[in-house]
Amino acid sequence: MEGYCTPAHRGVPVAPAAGPMLPDNCFINLKGWSSNVPLVAEVYRDRFGNKSLLGGGYFIDWHGRGIVVDPGINFVDNFHRLGGHITRVDIVVVTHGHIDHAHDLGTILDLQREYNKLVGEGKIAGRPLNIIYLLDRDTYLRGQDQLLAHIPTDFQRELIANDRYDEHRILEGFGLRIKPFPTAHDERAMPNSVGLVMEFFPPGDPAAAPFTIGISSDTGLTDGVLGALGDCDAVVAHFNKTNAHDLLGTDPDRRHRHHLGYMGVRELFRSTRAGLCIAAEWSGEHGDIRFQVSELLKLELGRPDKAIIPAEIGLTFSIPGMRISCQACQGTVDPVDVTVARPQRPFGRIMYYCPACLGGTPHR
Ligand SMILES: [Zn+2]
Ligand SMILES: [Zn+2]
Ligand SMILES: [Zn+2]
């Protein structure tokens, strides 16, 4: 466990400080680029002078509970920068073990252990943290020896596709159900990878109609993936790799086997009933095509009632309203009215603005 904290993490105060607050009842994207891009980023760091290439994971607040999904590279840094703290984490979910999904799992475990040690020694007031770890079977089994050794087994579970986690009383008390489904990604090294359907309802009222967020995670397009994500309110699709055949629709195989790519995302966004369709985890080997490809998807789908939005670190939407946070004011905006501003240079930052901040109509 020692060594998982970088010096930067050691510098973070163990007790939560007054600072920027994470918003309530929202989904925050902290994911930058897919796992092959951080390596590119190191090479081009001087040119772009920008850390936003790196990142991993999503943070969800639901009635004061914090859910971390896939804490990849720099997740903890990005989380701290937004005002997050280990005491805000209640559940950690990992869909598979690639570094852009699980790299910072060790850091989170280490921060929890350090925090609980200080509580135990009476150095900070508070209760020890009992974070629930729901890990895909491969990550779970790999973590048993070291990573999870300090965590009571009650708080660790394998995330098995098609198993239902709504019977887990703690989750239901939080107002949450998680339904993992199988993905087709890295069958040799990670045969048990999953995507997620997450259902949110008022805590203590499991019979209420839930708000559902589907996360494809990394996967080729399968009928199972289409079925699992067909009935979600919001869908987060991992775009990942593409090529000219894929973009031009002349891919002889039509579907990538391990990634959605352009054709997979297009088919998924076309078939799901979700009104908010977010394209995340882009791969950068053909440059920064996030903005252009999202515009092309909008044109091809021809569904102005569906918001198609490329994900940048910091993209935030409310649950259940799906309103996007404007990055120029404190307001939020209906996702179909948001203006997505293209990055000023390749691999720069995409921004999200409400009409009022662009001199248009005021907030609805
Ligand atoms: Zn990935
Ligand atoms: Zn992956
Ligand atoms: Zn605004």
C-alpha cells in the first residue's frame, strides 16, 4: 500500500478544508482521454502545456453520498481540484482494470487507510470511513492480496454482470441500484469487464420511478450493450478508437470488436431513448476530433430533441434534471440548449455555456 500516494496526494490535508463545494445531486465527468493518450501527453506536454489530457473517472453525488466510477489516472488530483475529499467518497465502482479506469483505486484505498488511522489515533475528529468497493471480478481477484487487504470484506463485492445490486441494503438506503452488464473489450486479460446501469431514486423509496444513467465503459457494440442502455435517461458512451473506415461508414466489419468507435456510438445514440447522450473517453491517435465528430453525430442522427455532447473534464449535469452546468456563470442549462465551445487548440479544453452567457435568451 505504501507508495500508492504520490507526494502531491500527501500534501492534501487529511481533514476536509473549507473550499469549493461539489454540487449536490449531479454527475461530474473527471475523465480525460483513453489510456493510450497519457503516454502521448507526456511527449507533447511542452507543446500543449496542459494537464487536461490526463484524467479518469466519474463522480456522482446523490443526496450527499459520493459515488466514484472508474478512478483512472489523475482521478484523485482532478477530484481534489474540484473541491472533493476522501470523506466525500462512499462507493467506488470499477468496471475493468485498465489504467484509465483503475489506476487511482490504490490511491483512494491509501487515503482511506490514512484517514482512518488518524481517526483511530484521535488526531482528527470523526468516524472511520467505510467505503464500499464494487469491483469487476478481475480487479477484485487481483486486489485481494494487497489492495483490499485492509478493507473489511463486508465492504468489498464483486461486480458480476447481470447480477443485481439492489438487494444490497446499504445501496438501497442510499437511493441507488447498480446493474452491471457484460462488455466486449479485453477478453483475454479482462474477461469479466462490465458496463453499468445506475438507477437513482429518493433514498428509502425504492418503489419510486428511478432516474437511470447508463455507462457503456469500454466495449465493442453488442446486442447486450444496446439492450442494457436502451432504456436509460442519460447515456455515457466511450468512443475510444476510430479509423477512416469507421468514420466514413465503410468499415467492412461494421462494428469494432473492442471499442464503440464512431459507428458504435452512432448506433447506440440512435437506439437509446436517452435524451442526454454523452460521448466520453476519446482516443487521440487521429488528433482531437471530439468536437467535429459530435457535430457529425448530431447531423447524422437529426434528432434535435437529443443532446449529443462531447465530454470534457468538468462537464457536470444535474440528476434528475440533466441540466448542464454553465462554465461562465452559476447557472444550468437544458442539455439541448447548451453551447459546446470547441477547444481553442487541439487537446485543449471544451467549454459548456448557457444561452444567457452568450448573449442569448435567459435561463429557462
Ligand atoms: Zn478506457
Ligand atoms: Zn479499457
Ligand atoms: Zn451561463
